[in-house]
Amino acid sequence: MKLLVISDTHTNSINRLPMSVQDMAKKVDAIIHAGDVVGYKVIHDLLHINPNVYAVKGNMDPALGDDYLPKKRVLTFKDIKIGVSHGEGSPFGIENRLLYLFENDNVDLIIFGHTHAPFWGEINGIRFLNPGSPTDKREQPFPTYAILTIEEGTFDAEIIRV
């Protein structure tokens, strides 16, 4: 199973997403958007490409009600439990705040955004994935997204440069 993981798109138009992201959205089993969508039309358009879109609300999504985008999700794919939250506050210590947020959910992986900095690593026995941003790289050298591959009982991710 392959999942497209994006975050911090900061746009109201799918046309602002790189073609590589739009093409990948058609090929994967599901899409996870870790917040700062900014315009719900992006989610709506992604749903037309792939009916399995799971998104959370970021700090730049205040107009998008909690009915549309929750602040936190716990998803399970092939027995792998994934916590998804945008994150908030300072980028320093964000992983610790996310560990606290999901401490009672027994997740194998936490997907987050907010920092625009791609990250794939382990902290306190939990894997973390931040796909970066495909549209707003900030201080990063390249815009990025991630592909999460889940097989029976295992998972791995790859950060992709746009």
C-alpha cells in the first residue's frame, strides 16, 4: 500500500500543486494532508482524483470548520496505526508536543507538518514523518512531499524532492 503524504500546501487551487504531486495522487491508495491546506477546494479537488483523502486542520486553516478538518486523526492501514496532526507553536520541541498529543493512542507513526522542514526519523521509539511542503519550501533547499509504503506489519517513507 502506498500513501501520498503532503502538508503546508497553502493554496486554494490544486493547480498550484506541482504536477508530480497531482500525478502521484492518482497512483496511490490514499492521500494524507497534514494541514495548512488554506482552501478546502484543494481537498475537494484531491477527492476527485483519489477518493481516499485524510486531512487535518493546520494553524492557517481557521475558516475551515472542525466538521471538515479535525485537528487530530488516528488512522489504521494494514495494522499500522498513524497519528496525524499539523502541529503548532515553535518548531523547537514540536515532536515532544506531538508525542504528548498521541500518548494514549498507541501509534506506530506520527505524521505532522507546520515546520515546512522534511523529516523522517525516530524519537522515543515512535517514527515521525514530516513531508515538508510541495509549494512553500521556506528555508529548505527544495519543495518536498513524501511517499509512505505500508506492507504487512512494516512501513517506510521516502522524502521526494519536487
